[in-house]
Amino acid sequence: MTFTRAAEALDHYAQQLAQLKEVTALETMALQTKQLQSFFDRELWPIVTQLELPQQQSQWHSATTEIHRHMRLLAVEVSFIKAARQEHTRQQRLGQIEHRLGQLQGFTQVMVTLLSDVQP
């Protein structure tokens, strides 16, 4: 796997995260979350898990693991918001989703930084 391909996949993933953060309609949010998860599973995860970054390997591994974990949690939170009956609960869930997306953006930025530090 090339660093360029990983950088492109991370950039695309970051763009999808930013778009998802702007969504307010629940059905659109659910659909975009599924699309993000699909891209993550099919494209990003296979690329980033195969890269080896000698000096930053532990940071890279931690970031990829956290992104994987937060993606699963995001899917759960989106399904919970669809089941929320009260507005207060819905707003609380939206806050949790926004926080989760922010965390995902942060981990993605860490990976982009690590990758740019070792690119030839």
C-alpha cells in the first residue's frame, strides 16, 4: 500500500465526516453513517492497517483502533437517536453524535499528521 493511497483515503474519510457533521435530518444521518461505515470497512481500514510507520507505529495503531471503536459507537448512537421519543433525549443524543464525530475528526487528523511526517 502506498502512502499516497492512504492519504487520499484519509482525506475522503475526513470530507465524509465533515458532511455528516452538518446533517440534521435523521434519515439522512442514518444513511450517511452507513455510507461512512461502508467506506471505512471497505477502503480505509484495509489500507491503514497494512501501513507500517516505524517511528510512529504505536501512535498509528492507537489512532486506527480508536477510529474503529468510535465508528462502531457512532452507528449505535445513530440507531438510538432514531428510537428517541422525547425531544430532550433526541437533543442529548445529537450532542453525543456531534461529540463522537469531533473525536473521529481528531483521530483522523492525527493519522494525517503521522502519515505526512513519514511520506517520502
